[in-house]
Amino acid sequence: QVQLVESGGGLVQPGGSLRLSCAASGNILSITVMGWYRQSPGKKRELVARIISDGNTNYADSVKGRFTISRDSAGNTVYLKMNSLKPEDTAVYYCYWRINFSDVWGQGTQVTVAS
């Protein structure tokens, strides 16, 4: 069974930075997508950023130029570096991977941007 464990959320002031991490464990045979979604109260879960297996990245328009998704050389951890954070970035951030042709989600980590 594959599991994703997230870390790095918290409270930060507007304009600040945070880095989220998501580490995978278990029997991993293939990884197609590694990414981050977020969900605010009353809103649908939305894609924030993702890395495709060929290395291409996609970002939501709202975070382009501020967030950067990356992975470690072993391919078992994905990061989301968030700069210039805004109050509207406040949400629960979920790690999402497509592993062994199945969708796997992390438990979510709260990011709160407030002064």
C-alpha cells in the first residue's frame, strides 16, 4: 500500500514563504503525476501545481510566478515552494500522486496566510 505524508504547512504573514513536502512510501512501481491541490471552505478542490512524468510542470494561473513545484533526485518526495503568499492562498493543501495507475492523496496540511 502506498502512502503520502505531507509536512510544512502553518501560519505565515502575507508576503511570506512556506515550503510543503510530500514523501511517498510503499510499493511504488510507476509515478505518472506528482502534484498539489488545495481546498478552501466552500470552494471546490483545485489544482495548484503538478509535475508530469516527462518533467513538464503545470501551474494554476493564480500561483504562476510565486509557487514552484519540484521533486528530489530519487523521485520519492515532491516539494511546493510558495513565495509572496496572499490571504487568498489560505487553504488545506493536498498532495496528489498518480502511482501504479491509481490516485493517491495525502491527508492534507493547513496553510493560513494572515497578519
